[in-house]
Amino acid sequence: MKRLILVRHGKSSWNHDVPDHQRPHKKRASKDAELVIHALKQHLKSPVNIWSSFAVRALETARIFQRELQVDDKDLEVKKELYTFDSDQLLEILKSCDDSIGELMVFGHNPAITEVVNSLGDQFFDNVPTTGLCIIEFNVNSWKNIKEGKTILYLFPRNLR
């Protein structure tokens, strides 16, 4: 059994004249993350490994989850290739996960996150919003074989307010 938790980065600020990957969070992103984390805690199995895009907004979101879920630093990996908006690239990265990992939480970007959630899970979403999270389970032993999973939970900040 493999469990994938896909999280879209928190709401970012456009008030800074910086390259896209350097855009920081808005204040709202931290509040949204706290709402999602509170609802998520009862559904987590342990241990969870975290992968994050290096983009500031994704990594800031991942670090909030890491802190609140008490995930060790050794279990958070920043992956440059997760700074992608392409679902095929994202899926290829996910399938490269070591099979010793049972539960993987990935912080990335749209439209890739929404497209992968829709292609792997059994529920359709028009859009996974910022700080939105979906958990998909797969009855497989290898990440290379993930394809038709069951969407067991989705948490969107607007539904938790």
C-alpha cells in the first residue's frame, strides 16, 4: 500500500518584484495551512516523508506542515525538479520515490497538482486551491506502479473556515 498526499503551495504574494520561484507567501497562507493541518492530523499514518519544490512559496508551506506535524529534518527533501507545472513531469518524479517510503507528502504547483490528483485519484476537482490537499491510496508495493488510486480525503481551506 502506498499513500500519496499532494499539496498545492500556499497563497503567494504578487507584491514583490522577484522571479516566480522567489515569490513568498501571503499572510493568509499560514492561516490556511493551520486549518488544513488541524483537519489532517487524524488521517496521517507515520512516518511521513515530505518532498517540496524549491520555490519559496512551496517550501514555506512545506516547512509549516513539517513543523506542525513534527516531521524530522531528515524526512524533508527539497527537489528542484518539483518546480514544474507539467503533470507528466510531476508523475515521473512521484514514480521515482523509493519503495521503502509508504507515505509521501509532496508540495508543488498548479496545474500539475490538480491534473495529477485527477489522473491518479477517483474524484475529479476543477481546481485544487492554494494550500489544498488530496490523499490518494494505491494498492501497490512500488511507486513505479501508481496509477488508479482511491481518493480518501481532500481538504480545501475554504471548506474548513
